[in-house]
Amino acid sequence: MDRQVMRFIRTSNGLTAREFASKVNVSYSLISRIEGGDRRLTDRVKQKIMVAFGLTEEKLVSIKLLISEINN
């Protein structure tokens, strides 16, 4: 998972960065910094996102492919 995938998950669920942070149980500041490229998305935060949204590694790969298709 990278910041593009994280942002896609957030926006496709209609959540603001604050709402997303609350659902994932991390600070808004952290989400903002990750999306802005100032912080790295850690494995700990990735796991929290996966649990909060019921995602598997396979689903993350599908999301990444979808983003790639949209951007091309």
C-alpha cells in the first residue's frame, strides 16, 4: 500500500482525512502528512487501515491496478 492507495480508500468511502484518521485510530496529522508525502506509510498504519476497512492483500493489489488504469 502507498499513499495513493490510502487516499483512494479514504475518498472512495466518502471520508474526510479527519474521519478516516478516526476510523483507523491514528491522528489526523499523521494521515495528512502521509497523503502530503511528508511521512512514510508504516506497516502498522497499513495494518490498521486493512482491519478498519476489511481489506486483504489481494484487494490492495486490485485497488493499485485500478488506480494505474485510471491514471493511464
